[in-house]
Amino acid sequence: MSTDPDPFEQGQRAARENIPAEANPYQDGSEQHALWASGHERIATAREASESEGT
């Protein structure tokens, strides 16, 4: 089992902590960068949707 941090989970955590997507720590174009961005986007999109619904 790998002990390396999961970039997707790191991106989700960053979004929950209101860290901007531009703070992605991985090299642009790398698989880790894409995973981090996907995780961040998933949380940020859900947050924006709930805010637009007034919840």
C-alpha cells in the first residue's frame, strides 16, 4: 500500500480550505496536477451549486 499523498484528495482538501486552484503544487501537465485540479474542482463546483441554491 502506498503512503504517498493522493493528489485528488489534496485538491479536495484545498478547496474545502478555500485555497485557490492556482495554488496547485504539482507541475502543470503532470498526472498529479490533473488529479489535484479534478479534486479541487469537484468540491468547488459543489460549493458554488449549494451557494447558488441559497443553502
